[in-house]
Amino acid sequence: MIRGIGVDIVSVDRINAAMKREGFLERILTPQELSLDLVAMRVASRWACKEAIYKALGGGIKWQDLSIVNDTNHAPLIIWHRDLAEFGEIKIHVSLSHERENAVAVAVVESVK
């Protein structure tokens, strides 16, 4: 059963400007994400994905609670750095996309039971 859906779109230029501010990347990205090739489009995609997940869950998470990396097929993979028991038994599906000006993400929270 679907429990929540979230979507977010962000301007790549806005994220590019923010990346120049001291501490911005360390605030929104985990150490695992900071090890990636940090071009603005990649950072914008992760911003949008974390925002979409936050919306799908109805809040209750912080930037550092999860990493968005790629699996062996280059699909987005969520790695959690906290216990999600408060949300029940769930699975979260995400899709990311970007083009020159914008990055967008959709998250769907599914009940496992």
C-alpha cells in the first residue's frame, strides 16, 4: 500500500551558487556523498531526492540521515544512517532526473506489511 508520495524540483544554478558558500555541502551531504564527483547537477539531484523523501514520509528526517548513492546499475540507492522504526515497515522508491537547468526527484513510500 502506498503511504506517501513526494516530489521536488530544484534549479541547478541555485545549487551551484549555494555550493560556493562555506559549509553548504557538508550540511546537506553525508561523507559518503561528499566523496562523489560533486558537480552542481549531481548535488541538485541529491537535494531534490532528500526533499522528495522528506515530503513522502511527512517529515521527520534530516539531511545527514541518509545518503543517495548509485547502485551497480547507476540507479539511485538510499543508504540510511538512522533507525526508521518510527515509520513502520516501509520501502522507499525514488527516481531522479536532471537536465541543464533543473533536477527533479520523486519518492514513493510503500508499506511492506
